[in-house]
Amino acid sequence: MNLPTPLPPELSLARFAANIWTTEATNARIDLAGFAPKAPLSERLAWAKSKGLEIALVLARFSSNMQHSTDAQVRDNLTWAAQHGFYVPPEFVCVDEGGSGRKVRREGLNKAKQILKEKLATTLIVFKVSRLFRSAYRGFQFFQEEVVDEGRRGVSISQGIDTADHKTWKQLMYMHGIMDEMLLTTIAEHVYSGIKDMFLKGYVTGALPVGYYGKELPDAPRTNQDKVRKAPAVNREVAKLIVQHYEWIRDGMSIKEGWRRWVAANGPRDPRSTLDHMHYRAYRRMLSNPRYRGLWAFGRKQTVWSNKSDYAKQVERPESDVKIVQCEELRIVSDELFFAVQKRLAYKKGWGGPKKGGPKTLADLVVRYFYCAACKERFYQAAGGGRAMHCKRGQICPCKLTIQRQRAVDAVCTALQQKLLADAQLLEDILVRTADVGDEARAELANRRNSLNAKIQSVENRINFLIEMAGESAVGDRDSMKAKVKAAQAEKAELESRLASVVRTLSGTAVPITAEVVREAISHLQQLLEDGASGKLGEDLVHRAAAVFGELVGGKVWGHYIPRPGRKRGYVRGEFTPDLLTPTQAAVGAGMSLEPRKADAILVWLRPVPQIDQHAETAHRLIDIEGLSFRDAEKVMKDRGFNFNSGKLWQFYARYYETIGQPMPKRPYNNGRPAKPRE
Ligand SMILES: [Zn+2]
């Protein structure tokens, strides 16, 4: 929309707003009889009330890196208002133009707060609440404190958030906060490395998603390969099909069924695909690709030639280098439709994000380090996501080795933690090393530092958001919120420690690695194992914990089967040769290439010896050799710290004879002494 230029911006916006509301009110069949657009505000408010209309205000923000114009936001807000029986006086349209660099003055925001405070309007309408502030958390805070606590109503029209819906608005807001983060990840997945300027000029910079084609630009300079440049454009035919599918999914169709229909309709597929139809995963990605709502991004990864390793690799760019451009010409799906579909996808997946079968725990991720000693084969997780893991040879394994994942991993973690704390030599072995960092590595480290900084900021925002949500949620949800906060805090701590190590290495050639630094790194590894075993780590971190676990156990944990007399299932003992040096060195950021140290194997029980076997021998000694009564034997055991009643002791005793394969001697119960029978 072109505004008449001679008018001051405030006035032109007011006129623009007034026109839109009047037009949309007419479309919505609001009775405009007696409405005088130029009457004083108080008269217009009185008129609206006499017609049963509610009074609303609109808050919009134009942010420089999201090129979604304020005009469009204001228009959408006013249209929604008219359709839902609200009158928005042009005076109540508050706009902030996000400036660059300098501290932004939020005149629009301040005006909106003032209107709410004066109770001049009942309802605040925004396009997208999380867009109003730099973080989703701030948007939530604003809705809570300035709107709901003031007894007013807030609506975020593109997200379907309405505080009048007391039961769901907070959950929805929370979900959108998470989704915004997911969206960044999704964007990253969808973006190919490319040349920034070409992209910003709208040139094709790689493969285009289904629904777009490269339109030739004969006037533009030719490419390095002397080809005509192309810019992305919407394929209208395919776009219709895409919208149809988004609508189906929004309305509750299963994703499998949607995909089946896409294939049946001969829907297009990625030309690079080797299949003759779209892959199911590609269909799912199509449903979450933000490019369809006009959000095009680029710059997450860049290809860098590494002299050291002599190959090109992808490194992460600092977050600030990601350019996100809103191109309405490339939009296929409306924001409402897009987010409605994301909501369905998110509910199907749970909060954990795009991942099958829920979040992985450390115990799930380290199965690959366990090996059957008899078969020399590795372990696999039991089918159906069970809690066990077994030898690859399964039923044909001579030991039919199956162990509980969690218990086995816990046992190894505990042993590693003890070892880390007890290994005094480790400190010295690392201190003899001095790291020397070359120039290429230096550049790479600087990149990593920037990316870590950005990640820490983002986790921090999430923590604030979660803490706020925890305070607001029902008692039942609070625990799970707290757990999420803890996981996020652990993640932040981990990132900070990585950052510290990177910074140290960067600044480091002159500064030797001190004992303090190494001690810190060791205690950090120890903590990582502990948090990993107890399931406290977030998604990113648990993978790192798993990798560290693998390094620390020296790559393999051998499972030895030990038969158990008189029973079908025996014990399983784990054996591994720890390598504490490699991960610790990496953690302090020191250079590698140290001779492997000699280390003794560590033995742990992967399937522990049951209590009854642990104590059978003792029971035999106390009763048969020392001739104690069961009750006296019980006392002796108690003195040694074992609290068993004499019934249990009897079982241990019986087990001893089972173990040695002899009948139990005919001995009167309780060794001939009278005793009150117990259970
Ligand atoms: Zn085996």
C-alpha cells in the first residue's frame, strides 16, 4: 500500500488504519450508521459501545531483519479486529520501527502500555507476540504483566493465542516459544551453503524445495560457469497442491495418509531423489519447511577448506551471520495454516522436537560400546525400545547375553567417575603437554567461540522462559518444568565450559595449562557422566556425554558371562581398559598425539551378583562353622551393616547348598533354638 507521502508518518499511518478498519467493518457487516470517522475519540468510543463493539488496540513491530512490513501487520490486525467485533481507533494503533545499532526506543510499546493502564481498551491485538520482543520469554512476560494482570485481554492472531482462553493460552505461548527455536533448527536444515550476496539478490543458490522453480534472469550477470542466473519463483500448480495438503493435515489427516495421497496424485518430488516418488521423510519436511510461509534463510554453514586435514568441511557460522528474509512473493502457505500444522506435528512428536521415539538417554546411546566377549560381537538394543540390550547373535549366542541397559551403564559410569577422581597421574600426564595452536585451527576456534556464545545466549533465554513458565503452571506440571530447567542449566554449564576451553586455547599458547584447569576439566567430565547416568542432560549434551563415555572406556566394554550354579541365568561382568587421557586432554583444549598410557582393566558387574549369592557363603560360615543360631547370625550380619531377618538368612543358607550341589544338612530350623517364626 502506498501512503500519501506529504503527510507526517503518524498521520499517514492513522489514515491508513482508519481506512482499513472501515472497509473491513463493512465487509464484516458491522452497522456503521452514525459512525463519524473524524469525530473526537471520545465520541467514537461512545458510538462503538452503543453498537456493542469492544474497543481494542493494536501493537505492531517492524524488525529490520525480518522484512515483514508493519503495514501488513497492521492490516492483518485490523481485519481480525473488524471480523471479531472490535473497534480500533486509529489513535490506538501503536507501532515500533526496529532501528539498527542504536538503542531502540519503544514509543509504540510505551503508548500501548499507557492505553492499557488507562483502561481505554479491553483488548490488545498483536500479529505475533514473540515478534514484539527479542525473546519469546519477554513476550510472555508482557502478556502476563501488562495485559492479563491488568484485567485486559491479549490476542496474538497469527499464533491463535487468546488470553481469554485461560486454560490454554500459557501452554500455547510456551509451545510457540519452543517452536520458534525449533524453527531456527528447521531453517538450518533447509538451507544450503551458498553465496550470501547472490541469495540476497534473490538468485537461486542451490536446490529449491518442491513448489518452486528457478526463473531465468537473462539480464543478470552470468554465473562463473557462464550460465544464466535464476531466481526462485512459485510454481502455482504445485503451490495449490501444497496448500491442499497443509489443510488436510491441519484438519486432522494422518501424515501417512497425506503422504499416500501426495504420491497417488503424482505430486512432484525432489529432483535429486533416487526414488520415483516423494519419500515419506521428505513429505514430513515439506510440512515443516518455513520457506513455504515466505521465510527464507541462509548462512548457517559455510564450506571451509582445511589445510590440516586436506578436505573441505562444513563449519557453523556465528548465529549473527544467519540472514532471514521474509519474501511475501515466495509465500505459499499463510502463517495461520503453517503454525496450525506445526502444532499438529509438535503434538505428534512431543516437546522433544523432530525425533523418533522420544528423547534418548545416555543408556540408549552407548549400547554400541558394549561387546559380547564370547562372540566378539557388539550389543544391540532390544527390539521394541525395551530396556535391555543383547549380543548381536541373540539366541545363538552361547551365553544368550542380555543385560539391562540402564544398570550396566550406571555401573560403568560409577567406575569411571571413581577412576577419574582417583587418577593422580592423569594430572601430570596432561601437564607435560603444552598445546600449540596453528593459524588455521585458530580461525576455526574463533568460529567455534562465536557460535558457542550465541548458543549460550539462546539457552539462557530458554531458561528464563522456563523458569517463568514453571511459576505459572499447575502443580503437576511444575516438576516437569523444573526438570527441563535443570536440563537446560546443565546444557548451559556444558556450553560455558566448552567456551572456556576454546577461549583458553585461543588465548593460550603463552599461558600454560595449569593444574587447576585440568582439575576443573576432570571434575567436569565426572559431572557429565553423573548427569548423563541420572538422565539430567538435554538432547545435545547427552550425545556429547555418550561420546565421552565411549572415549573413557577405551572404545569397548566386554561383557563376560559367568554361569550361576543351579540357575539358568548367570552373572555378567564387564571389563574395559579406560582411557582417561584422550577426553581430558580434549576438555582442556590441549593438542593431541600422546602415547597411549598403560592402564589396568577395570571390572564391573553389568548384571550384578544377586544378594542371595553374595551372602550364601557367609550364611554357611556363620551357621555351619561357627554354629550360630539364625538369630545370632542375624545379629552378626547386622553388625556388619546388613539388615536381614532370619528368614532371609535361611534363604542364603539354603542357596549355599544349592550352589555346591549338595542336600542341605538335616538341621532343625533356627539351629535347634526356639525362636518366634517370622515372615
Ligand atoms: Zn554373544
